[in-house]
Amino acid sequence: MHADSGNHDSSAGAGTAAGRSGDPGAFDVLVLGGAGVDTIVHVPELPLPYADSYMIDGGIRARAGQTGDFVALGLTALGLDVHHLDFLGDDPEGDLVRALHRDKGIALTTVPQPAGTKRAVNLVGPDGRRLSLYDNSRGRPDDRFPANTLRALAAASRHAHVSITHPCAEALPVLREAGVGISTDLHNWDGENPYHEAFAREADVVFVSVAALADPEATMRRIAERGRAEVVVATAGAKGARLLADGEITHVPAAVPPGPVVDSNGAGDAFAAAFLFGRLSGEPPLRCAEFGALAGAYACTVPATESAALPRDALLARAAVIGR
């Protein structure tokens, strides 16, 4: 039974959820940060030419689900016990995030955020590409996760996936001290922005998009050389991904989507979740990346206004076909 996903105060402990091992308080993955709400706007094209106004036939909808939410959702759909920790506001957006976790059975511990719940606007084109506008005012420079809460959750987890949202960087030493495996997604890092360096340096598994990288393979090797990363994955959408493991870089082909591509939002998070599912199941890195490609392709067929992830049985069935 999962912990109550209501709003715990800043002194909250790890809750009362039980992992699949039956050990009270044990979780497979602690997801740190990345909770929020997106407003989805379907636009006629991207880039969007300037105009005084546009009529949006598909509607403008707000739904819970940013990077941490989607990773937690993907891991849960694959049968792992997940606990999500982040700041949330006492606002309608925070209520949407709480409802998502409650409905999907994902344990959630929240820290009150007077500045409000994180939010973004996603412009989605007809081909499924997106442009995201993030409101970075929903936080304060001195925000920190309560140390006792963080330590208790880390001690009860096998692995921690750390979003690059503030203040997750300050939590990395505590996670490292707890001895849990750490993964992170640098998203569209340019390879230079110093904000991402702590995440890249401390994680055992690093995901990054090639979108802003001048030399993806050089950046991948630099991440591995300067930090703790055993595996680095650079995703390239329909062009597949590059996998760095054991000093070798391998191209991982993109999987064929099981339906029409309607939105790429959350595809990278789905990839990361399925990769981590494979890693925690003892699969080799290449097989983990194949899992990721399948989940990412599935995510592209899910409308941005919905929150759905590839179930475990479906992933393993599709992976079995690849393995033949």
C-alpha cells in the first residue's frame, strides 16, 4: 500500500508505504523534483508566425505532468514502487499534481512552496513537435528539501532519479552519502551551462538530448571522464540514441511508434523510466536503451492532454520481438 499522497509539511518523514519486497518504507525509486503543471496549446505550426491572435480549435488545457511526474508515472506503469518528493504550492496547480499521484497510486511527499507550483506552457505542432515555455518564478533561491525527510526517503530507496529543477542539486551530496544509485536527465543541455555540471558529475546514469550539443559524442565522453557516470545516453528523437557504456559508444535505433505520432512531450521521460526499469532488473545497458526507445516511441502516440505510460507487459512483449 502506498503512502498517502496528500501534502505533507516540511517536517514529514518517508511515509508508510511498503515496497514490493514487503519491507515497510522500501521503494525502488525516489524521484526528486520535476513536479508541475503544463498548459497544452495545439498550434497550426512551429515556429509560430507572429499574429495578433490565433483560434485554437483543439482547446487549451492544463494537466499535471512535468519531467519528474512523467518519470514517476512511467516507472509505476512498469511495476516499480516509486516515491516522489518535491515542492508544491497550495494552489489549483498543486491540486492537479496531487490528484495525478493519487489516481496513479504514486506516493508523494510535498514541501510547501509559497511561490506556487511549477508550471509551463507547451505549444504543440501538428507533427507532434513542441516548444515549452517554463515559468521559473515558482521557487526561491534558499529553498532546500528538509534534510531529515530526504535522508529517510533516500535510505528507503534502491535508486534516485534527480530532476534538474531547483533545489535538487543541493540534495545530491545527501543522496550520494546514502549510497543509492543516481540518475539524471540534463535535457537540452548545451554542454557548457555550469548549472548542469553538478548533476552530470554526480549521477551514475546520465541522459541528455542532442538538441543543443555541437558534438554529442565528445560531450558524452566528457561527462563520463569528469564524473561518476557508468552510462551516458544521448537521445535524438526519431534518429534514435547514442549509448556510452564500458568506453564504447553504440547507436540505438529509434523504435517504430505503435500509432500516429501526436506529441513528443514526455518521450524523453518515458525513455529514462524504461531504461531505469531495465537497469534495476539487471539488464545490460544496450537492452535498457532498447526498452527506452520502445517507451519513448509509445509516448509520442499519447496526446499531450493525457497522462499515460507504456505498461510492463506491453514493453516486454515488444522488447521480445526486438530480441528475436
